[in-house]
Amino acid sequence: MPDDTQDDAPRDLPPAALRALAEAAERRALAEAEARANPRPPELGGRNGLEPVRYGDWEKKGLAVDF
């Protein structure tokens, strides 16, 4: 079974790919810092449990609707 974990060791990638990976890591770090600095307010009267939009369906009273 292959190992699905990602390692941070550079592979045989072209320089442009390495730059793109570095830029993506920087953007992720900036987005995480922004999310920590400005957290979203809690939803009042919202649904409990997992976010339905993220998981692709909405269930209410036993009926599921796929987007």
C-alpha cells in the first residue's frame, strides 16, 4: 500500500514548480494568519454538525438534496 503522506523533501521538480510550491505555501500561511486575526462570527440559528456545503449535500428532516 503506498504511503499517502506528503514529505517536505524536494523532489526532482523544475525550478518553476518549486517556486509555485513556495508561493502556495506562503499564500496558505498568509490566509491562516488572516483567519486567526479576523475570525468569522458564529452563525446564529444555524445548523449543527458538519458544514453541508463542504460535503456536497443538505439534509433536513430525513430528506437529502445534492447540489
